[in-house]
Amino acid sequence: QVKIVESGGGLVQPGGSLRLSCAASGIIFGYYVMGWYRQAPGKQRELVGVITSGGSPNYADSVKGRFTISRDNAKNTVYLQMNSLKPGDTAVYYCNAKSLFDKGADYWGQGTQVTVSS
């Protein structure tokens, strides 16, 4: 059974930092591209960034220079370090796992709320 579980969300003041974690089980973690997405109220889900199985990240322009994605293949975990947070970063953040070899193997977590407010 595949499980994708995010944690680390919460309330933070503008300019603050948070680190989200995403733990995956039931998959061969190294075979998956891991991604972070977010969805704000009334908006479509959008890509925050992805990280390849080899550890190379790519980011949306809106978070470049502020967010960092990393992964620990030994722990089956991917992280999203968010710095210099803005109210516009307020959203539910979702973790995604996409298989390199099976287009049908595309898994989502339940999401974790991040609220940036004073």
C-alpha cells in the first residue's frame, strides 16, 4: 500500500521559515520524481518545484531563491524548506510522487496547511 504523508505545516509570520517533510512508503523511492504543489483558496493547484531521483531540483519562478527542495533516499523523505515567506504563500501544500517508469504510478499526499500571516 502506497502512503504519502506530509507534515510540518502551520502558522508563520511574514518573513519567517518553515520546513515541510513528505514521507513515502510502499514505493521504490529512488524510482520516483518527487514534487511539491500548493493550492490556495479559490485557485488551481500549482507546481512549487520538483526534485529528480538524483537530487536535482527545479522551482517555480514564484519561489526561486526562497524555497529549497531536498530528498533523503535512505529515509524515503523529501523536504521543502521555505524561507522569506509571504502571505501569498498561504496554501495547502501537497507532496506528489511520479514514477520514472510507470505513468500510472502517480501518488498524492493529503496536504498540509501553511498560513503566512501576522
